Amino acid sequence: MKHTSLIKVALCATIMLTSTGANASSKDFKKLAKIEGVEHVHVGKFLLNLAAKNGGDIDLGENISFSGNKSGNILKKIDTIDVYTSEERNSAEQLSQYVRNILDGNSWEPLINMTDEDGEKVKIYQNQQGKHTTVIIFAEEENEASLVVIDGKLDMAQLMEQMNKEN
């Protein structure tokens, strides 16, 4: 997929824009792993905490990368990351349609909606329930689709403080 840099920009913007709070219906996305042609990667809390403690990196293909040295505090706030991708026309269409149906619900708040010069579309939404946040990054282009689902407790003040320390 051509959207490596666009996804990285979108992820950074999402984390910066996400406020305290929320857990959403990430269980709605679990069904996506059962679509033939959809690849699924799940990163759990243990691995995220281990990377944060040891300054390790978490690379989820070419789309998403977290550095424990730079993102340690962010990694501690994330409970899980799930990535669903498809590069086959039929499964990408199924993935896209399913995600659009979920996003049509009233509980999802749009954060970013952009289209690049190549026609790739990226949508970033959040859902807040209590102290948990679910953020999704959905990218699609001709015959390809990618979805990243991030669950956790993200605190804007701590995020901004950490970003100032890194610069």
C-alpha cells in the first residue's frame, strides 16, 4: 500500500487529538478477522508494556510503528492494538463495507477525514465510554483496505508533556 506516510501522519494526529476517556465496541471489529483474505495482527497489553519498559519498538507492518524510547508513556496507555488489512478486491470491499456500517452508528466521533492526491481515503474516528477510548484509523484505496483499532486510556496532557520532552 502507498499509504505508509499518510497513515503515520494520521496516527500522530489522532493520538494528539484524542482526549481523556473511552472504550468502544472494539468487539464489533473481531468479526473482520473471519473474512477470507483479511489479515489480522493483535498486539496485547503485555507486549505493549514490555516495549514501553525496555525501549523496544512495535512495528505493525509498514503502516504503524511505535518506538518504546519515544512512545513509552503512550504505549503504557494503550491496552490493545488490532490491525486488519486486505489487498484483495473482494475482501477489501467486505472490510470497507463492514467498517462503514460500524461508523454510521451514533457513538463514533469523526476526528479526521482526508483524501490524498492518489485517491486514498483515510478516516479517523474515536468512541468514548467511561475512561476508555477506542480510536480507529481506516484507510482505503482501489482494491486495498487497512484498519487499525487502538483501545486504551489516552491522556492528552500527558501526551503533550511527553511530546515536549522528545523535541
